[in-house]
Amino acid sequence: MLKQLQWLILKDLRIDWRTKYPAAGILLYITSLIITSYLAFTGFIERETWNALFWLILLFISINAVAKSFAQEDDRSAYYFYLIKPSRIIVAKLIYYGVYQLLLISVALSVFSLFLGFPVATSGPFFLNLIIGSIGLSSAFTMVSSISSKTNNNAVMMAILGFPVIIPILILSINNSQILVLGGSLADISTNLITLLSVNVIIIALSFILFPFTWKS
Amino acid sequence: MNYLMRTKWWKWLTMALLVYVVIGGFLFPVPRLPILNETIRVLHFHVPMWFGMLFLFVASVVHAIKYLSSGKIENDIMSNQLAIVGTLFGILGMLTGMFWATFTWGEPWSSDPKQNASAIGLLIYFAYFILRGSIQDEQQKAKVSAVYNIFAFAALVPLLFILPRLTDSLHPGNGGNPGFNAYDLDSNLRKVFYTAVIGWTLLGFWIATIKIRYKLLLEKIDD
């Protein structure tokens, strides 16, 4: 089991390493997105706006980074269809894209704070909330990507199917993050954070249960 | 659903309940509350739409699960048609709500958290229909859309029940606004309201059974 997981994760890593352009494309996407928003917002950005803008950028990074997770499996899927249990495939994907997105977010955060500053008052809990929120985003999008890869119009379907599903996670984490940016403490967001965690758990559990059905179809 | 398709008595019940609701809803005396005044009667037409929508969506998810476990195409048809009628109820609830809000809140859209949440909820189901439209293969369409149906419903639940509590809603009964329960009004209002919830929900299922029957017949002709 662990060996297969390791193999699957390494496989994704190798694919990304060999065809460097998707990762490089995402990095360029992050930079141009942030520079555009810097040019649009420079001079009058409030703390609340900073927060909302940051999460919106995260949302777009996440949807673009994770969209390829199953789209790239098209020609390969038949190959290990018979070899590996679908539940292991989804666990491997969730782990790989969770980490992948955390890396992208740390890049995005550093570029973003370089241009637009870092006005967060309580940074420890801010990062905690960021990590939990981004795991939620990446796992929901991974599942949505597995659904949308079955359709003809992958990119558009990803956005249509993904955005409404992601909104509970997004609203909760933006809400938490705003409280923290304005100087709240961990105690102020603890109930919201628990709700956010439980939404994450529901989404991951459902992906685990439902993925085998999309995979086999 | 199978039971509802086979039996008839509940259709008579629906008719009786709805006649009572329409007469009672428009004619029975209602308590005078500030701002609300006569618009309180929307309680019998707007709120039951959301109840009906939720029951229909739950039934849709149940049939999606049934489809995934059994693979019978009838369950997929049922799930799809229930979702269609549920969305119709959602749109009606939205319209009645906006109509009511024009007279009480002064504008149709006031960025009330419940309004926003239900708009997003409807977006989820529109996405579901587009997903169905974009897959050609029948089996695959049924399977993938069943998966999305279950997944989306899991997202809808926190949206409708948890998030509106984060910020105060303008809805009666929330955030210190005069509510229907807070005043415990007269039992007349309550009687009509409960009847309305049952009546409109049953009407939704009635519409769904007709649509399902039609689709099943089309399926038979195709074979």
C-alpha cells in the first residue's frame, strides 16, 4: 500500500519534472497575476482589501494548478487501471497536490508581500488558517478535476463545477483571515477554524468514497 | 419515490392542503408587526419553497446514491428529475423572496447571507445540469453526475446552515429582527404555515413523478 502510494506520488513528481512547462507556467501566472493586481490596487489598498485580494489570487492559482491533476492522466489511465486500486490513486493525488499547492502558495505569498506588503497582525494563526484553507481548496479541486476530466470541455467545466463547491471553504477562510489580519487572536477564530476543518474532512472523505465511481466510468 | 409513483392518495391530500393554504394564506387574519404588516403572508409561499427544495434535493441525492450502488438507469432519471424540480422550487423561492424584500428591505437584493448562500446553492445545481449536458455517453453521464450530485450536496449543507450564522441575517427571526417564532404569533399562522410546507413539498414530488414517468416512457421508446 505505502509502496504504491510512494510510487504514484513519485510518478506525478517525475511527470512534473520532465515536462517543466506546467509548473513554470503556473509560476509565471502567479507573478503576472500579482503584478496586475499591484498595478490596479497600488496606493489605496486597505487591510481588508489586501486580504480579499490575496484569497482571490490563491483561488485562481489553486484552480489552475490542480486542474491538470487528472487532465494529464487521459492517455495513461488505461495503463494502470488494472494495476492499482482507485482509492490509492486519489490518496496519492490528494497528497501530491496538497503539497504542490502549499509550495505555490508560499511562492505567491512572498511575491505578493513583496509588492503589496504584509499587513497581517497575527501571523502565526494566519499561516495555520492559510494551510488548512489551502488543503481544503486543493482537495476539493482535485475531486472536481477528476469529474471534469470526463467531460469534453475540461477547462470551463473545472471552473463551473469547482467554484460553487469551493465557496464554503473560501468564505470561512477569508472570514478567519480577515479577523487575523485586523488583529484578532486564535481564540477569535477557533470555532470557525473547527468548522473549516470539518468541511475539509467531509470533502476528503467524500472524495475517497466517490472517486472510484468516476475512475471506473 | 417508487411508493409515490404507485400510490394516489397523497395527491388528493396535496390538493386539499393547498386549497386550505391558498384560502387561509390570503384570507385568515394575521398579526400586525412593524414593517412586515400584510407581507407576513409570504411566509406561506416563500419559506415552503425552500423546504420543498431541500426535500427534493435530499431525495435526488438518495437516488444518486442508489444509482451508484445498483447501476439502474431508473434511479438516475429519478435523481435528475428531482433535481430539476428542486431547482425550480429554489428559483421560485428566490423570486418570491426578492419580491417580498422589495417591500420590506427596500430592494430586491440586499446581500443578505441567506440570499447569497441560496444563490450559490442554485449555481451548484445549474453546474450539475451543465455537467449532464456535456457528457455524451449515457452510463458515464449517469455515474459522473451522480458523483457530482453527492459531492455538491455536501457543499450545499454547510452553505445553507453554517455560513448564514457567521454574520447577521436580515431575515425575520435573525439578528434581532422581529421573527415569526419570537412573537409566537397566533396559532392560525402556524397552522397554515405547517400545512403549506407539507402541501408545497408534496406538490413538488407530484411534479417530479410526472416528469419521471415521461422520461421513463421516452426511455422505453428508445429501446
